[in-house]
Amino acid sequence: MPKKLLFEYAYIGSKIEKDVTIEFDDKGIITAVSKGNSDHKQITKGIALPGFVNGHSHSFQYGLRNYTSTPQDFKDWVKNYLYDLVENLTLESMKRLTKKAYEEMLISGITTVAEFHYLYKDLPPATSPKEVINGIIEVAKEVGIRLRLFLSGYDLGSKPAQKKFQMSFEELKKIVTELHFQYLNDPQISIGVAPHSLHGASEEMILGLSDLANELDIPCHIHLAEQYSDIEEARESFNDTPLGYLNRLGIITERLHIIHGIWLTQEEIKLFGKKGGTLVCNPITNMYLGDGIVNLDEYYQYGVPVSLGTDANTQINLAEESLMAEYLQRLKFLKMGVLTAKSGEDLWRIRLKMITENGAKSLDLPIGSIEVGKYCDLAVINLDTELNSEQKIHFTIGHAISEVIVGGQKINLNC
Ligand SMILES: [Zn+2]
């Protein structure tokens, strides 16, 4: 017997419909969506939106909120803040920070997170990378968030903190394969792969993980062209640009999703669009780290789906990320309406698409819209104002979340 939820309004297709019933099965998958129900006793007030999809997170970096001094630049941040935190983490403190981050995500309407995880070793009392990885999965199960866990390959570098990240490709391949099959039929947990970056992953690691993603039919994420110095370093190491190097390796396909992509040229964005990859953009982290402003204008021009992530988790609100993504275009081009002109859509639809439908593409999961066959993951906004429904979505998403549902199950937001 399918279960059902009734809403005053719901965002179905590209329309806001009134009096909507959503039915779902035991796995939390939507089996029917109908309009015009009349059972007003059970109805939930507000607008049910697809649950938000966080395309990129390092949950343990929530711990950097405890640091009160200000880094001077990205390299200072990595060396004296990030690595300091990493060197002092235990399994329990990592789990505690992850739990805080995931709870905050749920409160702001995020129902799925792409966790880009690269911490594996020397987190006492854990004695194996799998024990650390299981710690993340346990936290996701405990709080109820849907998790695509991207296990990152990092085999370069000699700093003490980097030792905690390092694993050989063969060892990582074994773990990824085991976990992938262990969770293959689990509706809440799934596995992805992620060569960390051009400075963290060797060519063997990048090629190996790309092949493994094809073999297991799972997505592959990589940090690329975040800082301008990434361009200079790629020129020195590979005599190429970061994207040019990946193209030479032959791994740019629909399965590859790049994180950041700030310093790509127009020609590279065009090429990336042709090959079908997606971009995961992290505007608040990019502002925080002084990375630069991504050229969304060109990503939209060449049809690259743009999704968003909370990355360093300095603040967790994906709706706010979507607003910042668009505001930064205003600063970059010194005009308003850059993305609306390019896509022909209203701004609230562009914002919503980034954090739902496009996020689903970068995670390759059946989420991001309210339709049959997708998981029943919802973020309900409810605010009594004179605004009409579209205005409510534009002004309040992320600030007036009254209910969050993952796989048909209501999440307790009083954590
Ligand atoms: Zn990142």
C-alpha cells in the first residue's frame, strides 16, 4: 500500500500546482503525483519544492569555524588552518563535525549531499580507512540525509597532514568496489569517486578512478582550476592548462563533473559543454578563500549544467549560494540580469534549478524534481506574507523551511 503526503502547493514540472498529493513506495520512490485533492485535514501548508542537492561538501571543515584569526591567502589557509585542523582530528571529532554540518544542511532544506571525502588515516582510534569511511555513513544514517560519498584519491604530497589523505590507487579501488556493491540496493547511500585535484592525485590515480567510474557506472568529481595559481602549476607540470591536461588524458565525458572551474577559458568551457560534463560551483567558499569569480555567463552559453555546493561549509545555505552565484555575475560584468538574459528563464527558476535538477545531474541520482520514479525528497517553505508563490520561492528559499522530507520520511528539524 503506497503512502501519501498532501500539500497546499507543490512545484511540479516547471509549475506551482495547488492541492497536490504525492504517493511513494517503501523505498521512498514517488509512485504517483496528482492534483486537486480535497482532504484538507491532512494537508501540509506551504509549497513543497524538490529537496535541495548539495553538490560538494567537506563536512569536517565545519571545524574551521572555531578559528577566529584570518588567513592571509589560500596557501596560508591550507597550511596553517586546514592542515592544523586535520592533524588534530580524531574519528569522534570528525563524526561530530560531520553531524553538525549535516544537521545544518537538513535545516536549510538540503536533502542530499555529495561528500567529497579524503581523510582516511591516523584518526584515532580508527585503525583502517574503512572504519573512517563507515563513520561518515553512520552519521548520514543517523541524521537521515541522503549521501553520495565521493571517495577521493590523493597520492601526492609530503606534508604530515597529507599523510592522512594518502592511499594507493589499488587500495582505494578495492574499498570503492566493496562499498559500491555493499550499498548498491541501499536507497540512502551511494558511492562515487574523486581524484582530489591535479596537485593531489597522480596521473595513475586520475586515469584509474576515471576507468573505475566507467566500470561501476558511478560519477567522478575533481577539483579543477580553483585558484589562478592552478593554471601556472599545470603549465609547469604538464605544459598545459588544467582542462587541457584532462582532455589529453581523454577523461572528459558526461561522467566527469568539475568542482570550481573558475579559470577556464571560453574555448575550454565550450569544449567542456560539448563533451557533456557539469560544473559544481561554490560561490561562498570562493569568496571566503579569495579564489575568483566563475564565469557562469559562458557556462550557460555553452549549455553546461551548473549546480552548487557548500564546499568548506563556512555557512550552510544552498539557497544563499544560488543568490551569491548570481550576484557575483553582477559584480563580474557590472550589470544585472546576466543569467536571465542567457537562459531566458526567471531568476527564481534559475536558482532553484541549480540546487535541485542540476545537482541531481552532477550526482547522477534520481532526485531533484517531484515526479514518478524520483525519490520523495522535499523541502517545504511556508511563510505567511502577501507575496505570491513565485516571489515566496525567490525571497524565502533557505530561510523559511518548515518541513524537510527524505524518501517520504519527515526529518526532525529540532536538532
Ligand atoms: Zn572542495
